[in-house]
Amino acid sequence: MTTRPQGASLTAFELLLDIDRRCRLLVADQPLQDSRLQQWSGIGFRVARQWFVAPMVEVAEVLREPRSSRVPGVQPWVCGMANLRGRLLPVMDLGSFFGLGPIAPGKQRRVLVLDHEDLFAGLLVDEVLGLQHFTLSSLDLSPPQPLLAAAAPFVQGHFPREHNWAIFSPFALAQAPGFLDVAL
């Protein structure tokens, strides 16, 4: 920086240079970006006794179960249509879709909102367990055991921990012909 008389203010450019210098000093103490990339994060949820984690980029939002209106002539796993801020949201019971029967009523039930290409839908699950973080080194690309057979096409490996967290892809579910065929 240039020398100037005491009490004289910095020019805008000099002020920006000073801020840049101080930021660079603070960043020097941060861990390298490579160590932060070794983490995998997703939204943890449960259907029956199966623990899943969905990639964060595949879940638009998590909601309490909205009020929905039944739709006649659809598969039994379609709970109904809800209004989400002026947008129609079909709500699908994921447990029932997997052949387990309807998800039991309860305060823990949540809806994972899927907004992928032309599909906007909600997946009703037993419980959402928040954001889950895993080290990439613990990733096992084989399916976890035990695994719901109907969920297998949508599972892309697992993270073993206190539970075997199956990596569930809502985008893969959205592309499944059986999921899109809701009419009876």
C-alpha cells in the first residue's frame, strides 16, 4: 500500500486490496479443499426397517406430510394430490410402492420432494433423519444386506455404520416405468 498522511482515507481500490490481503491470510489456515471433497452428504430417511440416504442434489426439499386429496383410478401407493405453494404435488407412498403396505400414520412421516426434469412428486417416508455425512473411503458399492428387493434397482451402494445406509437415487426412481405408471 502507498504511504499517505495519517488520517487520510483509503481509495476504494486500496480498500479492496487490503480486504483481499486479509482474506488470503485467513484462508491459509483452512484445510485443503481435497480433504473436504472426501466427504459425501445426503438426506437420511427410513422406510419400514430400511435405512436410506439420498444424494442432496436429488431432493428438492423435505416437508411435513401435506394435506392431500385422493385421486380416483390410481395405484394404491398414490396418496393423492397436494398443493405446494400453488403447484400440484402428487404424493406417493414409498413403502406401499415397495410392496410393504401403506406407511403407518405418525408424526415422523415426511415427504421428500423430487423435482427432476418434467417430474414433480413427493415421496412419503416413515421418517427423515436429517443430513448424514460419510467419508468416501467407507463407500461400499455393493447393495447392503438386508435390502428390500423392490428398492434394489434404485440403490447404488451403501455406507456401513450403525445401520447400513443404502444410497437411494430418487432420480433413478423417477425414470422407472413402474413408478410413472400410476393409472389402474
